[in-house]
Amino acid sequence: MNSQPLSEFRRRDVLRLAGSAAAVLALAASPLAALAQTAPGGATLKIATIGAGREGGALGTLFAKAGHPVMFSSRHPEELKDLVASAGPSAKAGTVADAVAFADVVLLVVPYGAVEQIGKDYGPALAGKALVMDVSNPTARSGEEIVKWVEQQGGAGLATAKLLPGAHLVRAFNAIGYAKLPELAHRQGDPVGVPIAGDDPNAVAIASRLIKEIGFEPVMVGGLAMGKYLNVGTPLAGIHTPDEIRQIAATLK
Ligand SMILES: NC(=O)c1ccc[n+]([C@@H]2O[C@H](COP(=O)([O-])OP(=O)(O)OC[C@H]3O[C@@H](n4cnc5c(N)ncnc54)[C@H](OP(=O)(O)O)[C@@H]3O)[C@@H](O)[C@H]2O)c1
């Protein structure tokens, strides 16, 4: 894996690296590289959601329906029976500790105020996962203090990295509403683009693979520092084609 953190690269360098031979070589050398490849016939990944509400439930369901073993988790897993039943036979529910122990890949889909405690409780275990997909956003619901702290860290991507030190983070799906996910997945014609931001090439590759498998098109917009542009209320939020995302991303810095 590339030893220089991608956050030290300029955004254009990140975009260039994503398609370069260096990135391919770095990825191939990683022990986690196999997770990034879609094998014909489907090598599945064990996916856990921390948070199984509106967005975590919808995303986890798409991954379960794509054939991946999924464990939904929250502080009240006994309340997730209906979700598990509707997500199908590859889904189950557990405590957050169960889910962290189970997963190759974790989707973090909680109110942003919960991320600090999750980092304290599970930080080292989460740092050992190939990918933590950070879907969580600091919003008005998180409270003014948290929103301000996140801004001071340089936005949600860098802030989550502080709260989950060492985690292989990729921000994704942050501003695509839960209610639309099922109908947007595998859309006819142009796929819906999912802007993603991350510093770790292997985690980005795994996230890209998973996003494609549920019928969206990942579009890398840069390192975690760009993660702040994926929130609700920014130009990248909402439903865009991959080309539209590239055009909007080019106007951001
Ligand atoms: N709703 C959307 O359309 C949407 C779209 C994109 C991104 N997001 C982001 O996704 C996150 C979740 O939003 P949501 O709308 O899905 O919220 P939600 O429906 O209220 O679900 C939140 C989930 O997080 C769990 N949770 C809360 N605190 C927790 C903790 N300390 N440890 C473990 N689990 C915890 C809750 O379960 P328990 O209370 O039982 O633990 C619940 O399952 C937010 O950051 C939001 O900005 C939402």
C-alpha cells in the first residue's frame, strides 16, 4: 500500500492517482486487495451496519439483496426483526459488538453525535477493517456544538478520521435519501453517481466495487478533505449522473 497518506496530495493528484499504474501496483500489493475485486460468481464480503435506521436499513438491504452477508446493528437489535425479514436470508441483526466482530466492511450510519463514542468503544477493531464506509453527517440534528467542531476539523471526512483513528474511511451515500435508494439502484439508462471521498486506495477500491454491485456508479471526488462536500446542502448532494458529479467536483476545492 502507498506509504504516503493521500491527504498530502492535492486533489488533482488524487484523481490522477486513482487511474494510474502506481495505484494499481499499490493495490495489488495490499493483503486486502482481493476484497476489492468482483469475482465472477461473487466473492461475498461480510458487511455490518452500525446504525440500522432509515439510511442504514436501506443500504444494508441493498447489500443483502446483492448477496452479501449483512449484519444490521444498533443499540436495540431486538427491534430490527422486521428489517432483517424484509432484507432476506443473507441478513441478520446483532449488537454493535457482534457486528464489528462479524464484518469485513462496516457501514457507519448513525447520528453524527454517536461517532465519538463508537470510536472510543470500537476504534481499534474498526481500524482493522478493510473499509469503514462513513455515511453519517453532522447536521442540525447533531447539534450546533458538533457541527462547529466538525467544521474546525476541516469537515466531516477529516473529523471522522479523528474520531476513528486508523480506520480505512470512505465517505459515500451521504446525501442520497433513504427513501429513493431502492428505486435508484440499478436505474435504467445512466446510473446514479455516488460521489466518494477517501485517502486509502484499497478502501476506495472496495467501496467502488460494492457501490457498483448495488447498481450505482462511484465517482471519486478526492481525499477525505473533500468529504465535507458530500453532505446534504452542498452542490454534490442529491441525484446526479456520474458526469454531472465530475463537473460539479471540478468547481470545488
Ligand atoms: N435519512 C437519510 O435519508 C440519510 C441519507 C444520507 C445520510 N444519512 C445519515 O445517516 C445517519 C443516520 O441517519 P438515519 O436517517 O438513518 O437515522 P435514523 O433513522 O434515526 O437511524 C439511526 C440509527 O443509528 C442507531 N444509533 C444511534 N446511536 C447509536 C449508537 N451510539 N450506537 C449504535 N447505533 C446507534 C439507531 O438505533 P438505536 O437508537 O436503536 O441505537 C438507528 O438504528 C445520519 O448521520 C444521517 O445524516 C441519512
